[in-house]
Amino acid sequence: MATSGTFNFSLDIDEVIQEATEMIGGEQTLGHEPKSARRSINLMLQDWQNRGILLWTADTTTVSVSTSVTAYDLGSTVVDVLETTLRRDNTDLQLQRISMEEYALLPNKGQTGRPSQYAVRRNRDNVTVYLWPIPENTTDLLNFEKVRYLEDVNKSAIQTADISRRFLPCLTAGLAYQLSLKRPGVEGGRIQFLKAEYEERLARAMEEDRERASFYLKPRLNRV
């Protein structure tokens, strides 16, 4: 028999909710459950970003430097910065990330020159990057490899979650577990089964969603 020849499988939020409720069994869906389910999905997606870097949320932002500007605000959709490079004369130069504590201890934060270090302050609503030394020209470019938040789920119909389709199995299982905690009449054993199924699927997806390049650890020795 012939295969479909297509590669477009996905689930909109309505179908994710339906799949999750079918996994729970028990009582029929309540009238308010779609709204409750969307809230659970949003909370679950936030939790995923606490567990690791989801590769599809990483992208690069290029910013022109400004003379004597110390800090750059990357906006409210950014979670963190993975790498920063400085482009000068068509050459990208890697900057070293230091902690905000190390940045605070720098004796002359107004020193100008070619930036070689950066610190990231993860504020409540945005991310700010501090450079040292501060830029000496307006011709260099900064490339921020950053991680963004996942987009909100706010509709059930004609909307999909902001995830790779490889994560659909753990999204449905996770939602089933979350809804089972809120739905009356679900047995404790069933809830524990759904939790274990969810965690297993998520662990498998997170393990697969990783860089394939070799990883090396290089200690940084500070002179005292």
C-alpha cells in the first residue's frame, strides 16, 4: 500500500484538549474545561522552559553598538542569552560571559574599547546585557544568540501550540495529567499513571531536542 507522501501532521489546541481528555476517561468534559485546559497548557509550557533550552526558541538578534552605551535591553520576550559575539571588519569575535557579581566588581565600568566581556541581568520582565569595555565606535555589531519565551495559547480553534511537533506526545500527556488533577472522580492510580506517562514522554523529547555537536568543558582559572 502507498504511504501518504505528506509530512504535515499537527494538532490544533482543540485536538490536543480532546486527546488529553480521552486519555483521562471518566466524566464528560465540563463546559469550562477548554478555558481551564488552555491555562494548564500555558503553565506547562512555562515549566518546560525551566527544564532546559528548547532549540526552536533560540535565534539571533543583531544590534548596532552605540558609543559609550553600557547596557542593551533585549525586550520582554527574551528568556536568556546563550552567546554574544562582536562583529568588526566582517569578523565575529566571541565575548566572554561573566556574572553580574563579577561585573559589579569591575573598577572602571566606563572604560571604552573593544568589548570583550558581557553580563546578563535577567529581570522580571526583560533581559539586559551589560558590556565591558563599553563600545568605542558605532560601526561594530553585536550578535546575541538568545532564547525567547514560547508564545501564549489563547484560542482553542485554528491555533496550534508554539512547539515542535515532536513534543505533541508529551503535550497531550501532560495536559491529561494536569486536567486529571482538576477533574472530579479520577482515581489516584490513574493520576499517577498519567504523571509517569507524561514525565517519560517529556524526558524522551528533551533528550532528543539537543545539539549534536561535541561538547567540551574548559575550566577558567582566575589568578588570585
